[in-house]
Amino acid sequence: MTLLAESLIYLLAAVIAVPLSRRLGLGSVLGYLAAGIIIGPFGFSFVNDADHIIHFAELGVVFLLFIVGLELKPSRLWVMRRMVFGLGAAQVIVTSAAIALVAWASGFDKNAAIVTGLILALSSTAFVLQMLSEKKQLSASHGRAAFSILLFQDLAAIPLIAVLPLLGVSASLDDGIGLAQIGLMAATIGGLVISGRYLLTPVLKIAARSGIPEIFTATALLVVIGAALLMEVAGMSMVLGSFIAGMMLAESEFRHQLEADIASFKGLLLGLFFIAVGMSVNIGLLLDVPQHVISIVLLLMAIKALILFPLARLFGMCDRAAALKLAAVLAQGGEFAFVLLAIAASESVLPQSLIDELVLAVALSMLMTPFVYAAAEFAGGKVNKPVEPVFDVPVDSHHEVLIVGFGRVGQIVGRMLNIVGKSFTALERDSGQVEFVRRYGATVHYGDASRLDLLRAAGAEHAKIFVLAVSNIEESIKIAEAVTRHFPHLKIIARARNRRHVHKLMDIGVKHIFRETLLTSLAMSEQILTDLGQTPEDAKHLVDTFSKRDEQLLLEQYAIHESEEMLIQSTKDTAAELESLLRRDRPIT
């Protein structure tokens, strides 16, 4: 069978199975697995060999780990540290130990029991988050706890992916891994971290300044695949390289654009990977030894749930119903189990017969999760949560001005436009703010401006001016990137929280930026100077001189804004220069 014919089978199976699976509430991952089972050698045998495609599809896992790295900003981890590194770490450690002990008692050798425990302790990030999102329970207490645990599991998967190939190598060599090999691995990781910190951002800037979107996308793919290949050459897992590259770019101004460019490749290739995994699921085992396989599934889910419930209560989840839902939603095996078991198979870490049973057990546990969770919801009661309004952006709105963020700044801009008779469309993603402003007679629509479909519905293609009045810096940058990329004709007038925000907007190409506290601070300073005995003329002269030099400094520092040391020195030099200038120009009284 030709590759083109196989591609048609893969796509057709995915197009049919995945939407059907999602409609049934089972999630897309199970849809891909089901598609693979149906077309594979244990189904209708449309495709009999998954090995030749699974290696290519592993790029989906590489891209997944790159995006995980992009999202793991140190500041975000610090805020969530108690739940992530407390509850998350406790779940992985205790569950791994419990499963390993059960496996060892069942006759596994010690190493196989430990590896099995570590692999099966992980739950399905894609499956759980999608299910909770569809139920609008991510903001509930058990939803936040589930996210924290899954985040730690994603982190824990990285060293597991790196260590498993080493276990395979060590099993085949009498002397184990030599010092030279360890040195090469350490040097490779160190080199990737250093190059990621000092080289990747300049390279991406060059690609972005080319003005050709395809070049930037190609550069992003080059970064991910290059980092992955570097790790593979050094004898480690490819995904470890992509994760490190993503983490090094987590603070970059290109983070959101990289995520957007890589996401489509990640989704397709990860789907192909799960189809290939489904093809390798030996469904015949369920017919040959049904009691054995089902007992593994039930034992796995019971162990995980019975450990999660008391841990959730221990870490402050006082609501028994929420703890029960958390235990139910994370009781299954995860997609990383397929990745880790595939590595274990290729490196002969575990016997193939055991891997076949575990792959089937993980798939069945995922299949059972929606039903187990429904039972937990019934037992614990429905989650009391505020109902979020649906986005109500007007379709075919053709106003000249589009205001995003209708807080203090956006409202003043809107009132001034109303005074001169200029119509506008206002978007605000905080539903509480929308309801509050509407009570005072203002017209504002609930919508997330980072979504292109909503921007188009709000008339971005026909507007002339885009007022970016969002206070959150990260959200502001994300929206500005989307607008400059997809609506380059729009003139962006942006609000900035501070100098760092200004520089990030300038990186994107925004030219009209206003710092929100600057004018207020200058006006206050002028009043204070006058009250302390300066003449109004002298006070105004001092403030005007300071304002002009500060604006020059802002532009000068843009060239060095990535170097904190140079910024500090520049600020000190300018402060001394400005003080000398003002003292020299100050009239003698």
C-alpha cells in the first residue's frame, strides 16, 4: 500500500472517529485510539504495520513537550507551588510506590515493578482537561487541583522520558554507562540551555523581521527539531531537548506566536501518534485473557482513586464531593504512558508481553473514566459554579474603532468618542465588568479578543483603529501579536503598564503606546513642587524637561532592554545626567 493511500485511511478514520468520540463525551484522545484499533492489525487490518509511521508521529510528542515548556514560566509555577509541588508530588510518589509494591507482589522483578509504578502513576492531561473544560469545571476546586497535579505529572514525565533509554542501555552493557557518556549528556544539556538563553531569541527576531510568516514558522520548526535531534545524538530522548528549548523561550516575546505556529503541527502529529498507538493495542488480549486485563484496569483505577481522595482532603480540599470528583477524574492512565511504554519497548526495559497488557489497560481505563466520573458526580452532587455568559460579539459590526478592555482606560476613551459622535465596538472578557458597565448604560460586548473568530465578528477587518486597553501584560501582548499578524492594516493605540510592557509592545511593532501612570505622576509632581515653593513656571519647566528626557530614555533603552545590567547602568547614568541638566537650567532665586 502506498503512503498516499495510508494517509487517506488515517485521515478518514480520524475524521469519523474523533468527532464521534467527542460527541459521546469521551474526548479526542480516545477517538484517535479507537480509530487506530479499527484500522489496525487487531481490527479490520486496513494498515498492518504501525512501526514505520509511529517514529514519524513521535514528532507530535516532541511538539507537545515544546509547548509544555513554553507554558512553564517560573512565575506561574511559584504561584501554584503548594498544589503543584505539594499535592502533585505526593500523588506521583505515593501512587508510584503503591503500584510498584502491588506489581512486585504479583511477581514482577524489582526494576520492572518500579518502572511500571512510575508509568501508571501518570494520568491523561489532554483527556482530563478537555473533559473538565467541556463541563466548565476547570475553575472549580477539583478542576484547579486536577490541573496542578497534571502539571506536576507533565514535569515528572520529562526525567522519566530521559531515564528510560538509559535503563535500556544499562541493561545491555556490563559496565553500565561510562563517564564519557554522562559527560556528553551533561554538556549537551548545558549547551542547549546556554544557546536557548542567548541564541534562540536573536535568531527568532531575525526571522520575524523578515516579514515572511512562513520563514518564522520554518525557524520555529528548526528550533524544535534541532533541539530534539541534538538530544538524540547525545543518547537521550528527543522530547527532553524540545522541552528545554520551550522552557528557555517561555519568557520570550515570541512565546505566543511560537505556540500558535507549532500547535497545528502538534495536533496533527499527536493525533497520528495516538492512531499508531491504537494500532498497536492488542485487543485480542481482551478476548484471550479478559479477567486478567480487566483486573489490571480495576486495580489501577482503584489504587489511584483511593490514594487521591485522602491526599486531596489532606491538602485542604474540605469539600468531600470535590475530593471524590478529583479522585475519579484522575484515576486513569495517561497519554504519557503510551509514550513511555513505547520507549520501554524500543529499549527493552520491559518485556513486550507486559507492555501489550499495560497499553490495553491504560486505554480501557481512559475509556471508563467518563462513566466513573459521572458516578462520582451523582454521588457527590453537581458543582455549584457561576454560569459564564456566552460570547455575544455582534456579527458584521463595521465601526471604525475597536476597543478591547473596557475598564477605566477603555471607558474614558469610549466616552470621548461618544462626545464627538464616533461609534465603536467594545470587547471585555471579564463578565462581571461587562454586567457592571451595562448597568450604567454603556454598550459593551463579552468576548475574548485573543480569539481571531471573535475579532473578525467584531469587525476588525473593517475597523481603522484598535484601542488595546487591557491591563494584563501577558494578555495584552498576546492580543497585539494576533492583531499585527492577522490585521496589519489596523493602527494599534495601546495602553502599557510599565516600561517592560512598552518594550514588549515595541518588539511586536506597536508604535503608539501610552504608559497608564505617567501623566498622572507628572501632574502630581508638578503640584507637589508648586506646593513646596517652586513657581508654577519653574515646576512646569522641571516636569516638561523630565518628561522629554524620560521619553528619550525609553527609546534608547529599547535597544538594550533584554540586558538587565545594561538597563540598570543606563538608568543610573540618565538620572545623574538629568539631575545635572535640571540644576544647571534652574533659574537663580
